[in-house]
Amino acid sequence: METQNKKRITKTQIVSWTGTLLMVASLVFLGRRLFLDHAGAEFDISMFISSGVVMGLIGVAIMEGIGIVMAAFNYRALVKNVSGVLATGPLALVVYAISNLYKYIPGGVMYVVGRNRLAVETEELSHPKVALATVIEGIIIAFAAIIIILVTVFDHAVDYLRQVEWPTALVIVLITIVVLTGSLVFSLRYKIKAGLKKLFDHMQVLSIPVLIKRFGFGLLIMALWGSTFLITLMVLGQPLEPGQGPTVIGLFLLSWLVGFLTPGAPSGLGIREIVLLMFMGDILNEEILFSAMLMHRIVVAAGDILVYGAAVIYQNMAKKAASA
């Protein structure tokens, strides 16, 4: 028994050390991408010096941190809904916070792998259940973003698309993709239905009401996430007309969604900026928009790091309280 415990402790320690190394690697990749993407760019430094701007950006970092904490506990509840096993709050927060930093590593899969530390350090919790919860969470937040986008920028997007001259070949390709995808789904509908039934049969309490609850939290988290970019723009001096705020939030979430769905792009770096310039360049001051894109990246990354540090402190305090 003692030998088994030593093996278990060793395995946990290895996972912990590996996670720390991956976190450092993710920060290196983040810093490198920010430097390469914005090297040589000209910024009005005075824009960032005033105390009001500094306090505003600190507020954005705090909002990002609150969003991560909310997402972590929503994910913890989702894991319980899928597996019937409730991980401890401090562990769930630490694992979520550190795996959140893995999103900056190219490939876009390391943050998914990082979540499985929950299964290593929680008895009776299996890796497939954690992975399944991660997939469901991704689907939930993607659909939450889509709902907010449709509500806030549908008219703007329609007007924009009407002004774009679409090449005939591109239109034909898009229609072909939609038709082929629809045909494939229709031909495999019975297998898909059977697979979904088998999937839900093996879950614990992931009912429709539970999914609605998790989706509600997803909507709240994505709205908060979009608001961080809106506030960054306002802090940097972007004047907004009445009713323009929701449009900015929706367009930002659209850019996030495109980056999220782009394979291999770490945290949508580069992809998100292209979409933002495409849709916001004609309605916002381009200099402020470009500065906001850079500062939002930096401030959000700072918030991610601060949440991880706070999570580690929280976990250590919980361990001391339990051993006292």
C-alpha cells in the first residue's frame, strides 16, 4: 500500500511539474507572438500614461480574472454533471487557470490536455469524462457567443455582406461545402442519433435543465468577455454613439469565434485582429482600435496570470486549513 501511495504521489508530482513547464512555455509563446505581431508598430505612448487609463486597464484585467473564475467553477459543475464526481474547488480552479494559459501554445490542444490533471488528482474521475466535459464546454461557449453575435450585430453583418463583392467561384465553393455537409449529416443521421443516445446514457445528471443552466453561465461569461474589449476601447478614448456598445461586443465575439474555430492558432492570435480590423475599421478610430487590440491582449494575459497566482494561493490556504 505504501509503495502504491509513493507511485501515486510521484505520478501527481510529475503531472504538476509538467504543467508548470507547459505554463512557462505558453508565456514564452505569448510574448514572442505579441512582439512579432506588433514589432515596429507606432503607438501614442501618452495614451497609456494617464492614471485613468492605467486604472481602467487594471479594471479590465480584474474583469478577465472574474470571468476565468466563473468559467472554472462552471466547468467544475459540468464535470460533476458528466461524471457524478465533484472535484475540490481549489484544485478545479488551479487546473482551469493553468490550462487556460496553455491556449497560447501553438496547436490549440494543450489546454484540453491540461484539464485532464483533474482526473489524475481526483479519485474515481476518469480521463474520458474530463475530456467529454471539455468538449461540451467548448460547444456551450461557442453557441453562447453565436447567440450574442446574432442579437447584437445581425443587421450590421447583413449590411456589410451586401456591400462585399463575392467572387462567383467562392460562392459556388461555399454552397458546395454546405450541400455536401448537409448530405453527409443526413446520410449518417441514424448513426449520429445512436451515438448521442449512447453518450447521454453514460452521463450522470446532464439533463436538459442542467444544460440550460450551464448555457446560461456561458452567456454571462461571454458577455463579460466581450465587455472587456468594449471597456478597453472606451478607456483609450474611443467615442461611441448610443447603441454602438452592443455592436462592438458582438463584433469582438465574432472575431473571437473565428479565432477559436481556426485550427493551430494559439488563442486566435493574428486571426482575431484581422477580423476586428475588417468589421470595425470603418466604424471606429483605426489608431485607437489597433492600440486597443494590443492592450487588450496584454491586459487579458496579465489577468490570466494573476488568476493562476491567486488560485495557487487559494489552494495552499485550503491545504493548510485542512491540515490544521
